[in-house]
Amino acid sequence: MITRLVSLAAVAGVATLAVAAPATAAATPTLQAGAAEIVGYHPVTLTGTAEPGSKVALYETAIGLNDFQPAIEYDDPAHLNEQIVLTADAAGKFTVSRYLDTGFRFQVRQGSAVSNTVTVYSRLAVGLSGSSPSAGRADLTAWNVPGQPGLAYQFQQRQADGSWKTVRTGVGAANGAFLDATLTGLAAGTYTYRAHVAGDAAQGVRDNYSKTVTVTVKGAATGPKPGSVQFTKIRYDSTGADTGTNASLNAEWVKLTNKTGTRINLSGWQVRDAQNIVYTFTGTVYLNAGASLFVQTGKGTNTATNRFWGRAGKGGYVWNNGGDTAQLRTANGVTIDACKWAIVGTGETTC
């Protein structure tokens, strides 16, 4: 944001230029603006008339200051910070553009002759964005251009009858012309919002609305919830030595039990230990309501009640006798259950 609500005569190195009066009496210069207001941060085109070939000096003031000062060049690097002096062409016409960050008044002066005063207002351009990062929530951000801080904001939601209801208000920060709003407790569905930013009449700044923004609010997550399937027993200390067969590895297992009244498909679910050794259920694996299923470490033929990890050899063991953590996660990475033990004990735990 460019803020010029300061006395322009105070700019370092700038001297007020007095344009000499012509030797003979001349008509008073005139000034017109190409628009009565500018939306956002854009230039206004000023045109005027004076004696052909004569020079006029541009003066301006922010409406909030009402203190005319020489207009200073801020666009042309070759004349940066110099007072703007315009030369009328052979037809007695001149033109200049000035950017507005608030409402402004303009004059041109030729010696003691002062033109009419032109007032141009600044109307805010208001932006709005929105998203739904989680169930029942809409996040909105509104901002204004040219970037006036401390203005009053309203976030409005369109109702079923087409009317607008204000759902959040606030004030833009002193160091930033924007405001965030978080709306919660919303039902899943599509909502339409707009933002309104109040103007500041004392500064010649006028209010405006943003364009509408549609936000599709997410619904609550569906599917099994934590605790719906649980580790009901884990045998982590297998009996016997590994002789190259799966006998000892298959004596190491976890037991999963469906604690709900609904059949659950375990497809894509994972059982993992603290070292991220992972077993993934592939294909369709239904676990009926109240039923249990064993996941054994070694090799074997999968059945409705027994699944086999497929590990072999002395390095095939998964569960540490001295302490480990078993986790059960859905295909979406949601942790459904966990079981942790710290000592050997009896070689098994009921979690």
C-alpha cells in the first residue's frame, strides 16, 4: 500500500515551484477529471486548458488533509521527486495521470491564477477467498485495495430466500488491509459468501462488496471410528526355535476383534510395529460384527479367520519381546487402535 497522507512540501529536496505569471493577462486555467471515482489502486486522468504553450503547476491534496501542496513526480525516474509542471500544447490542452490511494483534490496554478478544484474519490476493490479445510468449517479471507488499514469488515452468507445474513464482523489490522474469518458448526453443503468493507468518508474512501465466493463445506468423516476394531490379544514371544519352517514364526501373532455391530472391510488396512514393519490387508477382507481374526507372522494359506504376514527365517520376527507397540490403521491412515507393552512377562498381552 502507498500512503501519501503527508504534507508533500515536506518531501526531502522538493522546493515549491512558483510558475511566473505571463506578461499579459491570461485566461484562468481549467481542470477536469476523467472519472469521479477510481476503483482500487488505479490512475485518474486529468485534463485541462491553459494559454497555448504556457506552463501550469499541478497541486493536490488528500481529502483527509485538505492541504494543497505541489504534486511530486513518483513515476518518472528521470524526474523523481520533482514538482510536476505541465505545458499546454498548441491547442491549449494538457493531460496528466495520478494514482489514488485515498480520495484526492486537484488544482493547477499559473502564477496567481488558480483553476477550479477537481475532487476524485477512491472506491475500494474488495477481494474474497474461501475454503473448507475440515468438516463443518469454512475459512474466509477478505482484503481491500488500495489497502486501507483499520476498516470495518463484514462477512455475509446468502440465505435460501436470496437475502444476505452477516455471519462475522471485524476490523482490518493496522498493518494489513485484510481480515480472516473462521466459521464452524456448518452442515455439509454448499454456501455462498461475500465480503463488505466500509469506506472512510473523512479520507474520501468509499465502501464496496466483493464478488461472491462459493465454498463446499466438508461433512463429517465416514467409515470406522477409532476403537471399532481392537487388538484383543498379542502373542509376541513365540515358543520353540526357528528351524527354517514357519512353526515358530506363526506362534507370533496378533488377534483383531470387530467391536461394532456392523461388518467391516479391512481392505487396505495396516498392522505395523514401532519400527514400521508393515502388514497390509489386500483384497476384500470382511471382519464380521463381533468376530476375530489372527494375523500370524509366518507363511500359510489365508482364511476368513487367519491371515499370514509371509515372513520367514530368523530375521522374520516382528514383535519385540522386551517392548513394542502394535498399531492398526485404515487405508486412509487413521489409527483405529494401538497396543503397547514394555516387558516379556508371559509372552502375550491382552492390550
